[in-house]
Amino acid sequence: MPHGDVETVHHDGRWWNRVEGTGDEHGPHHTKAEALEEGRDLARAFKTEHLIKGLDGRIHERSTYGHDPRDIPG
């Protein structure tokens, strides 16, 4: 079963990782660093994208750990 992107988000005073489209949440984490480490590991395992959202809910960073369909050199 394919997995959606992994989002690292802040809500209820804690950091969480969500797998889009599945309803799966991993956490809570007391620090952003803890959540980022787990989110990166999940994205690598699922070969998907890791979206890191700030306190404002906007994407601050994104990394791809799987198939990147774009044919852009570099």
C-alpha cells in the first residue's frame, strides 16, 4: 500500500508526524528536533516526501526521499 507524504506539524503544544491520506499520527514529541528525526526516518522508509511545517502551519522545508518524477538535472 503506498503511503502519502510525511508532515511534521505542531498542534496542542507538541510536535507530531502525520502520514497524509492514512490518518496515522506519530508522537507527540516534546521538541521539534525529535519530531524531525522521526519524520525523516518515516519518509525514508516510505520513500516519500517530508514536509516540515512551522508554528504558522506553512511549509518551511521539504525533502524528497523517494522517487522524484521530475527530469531536472542536478
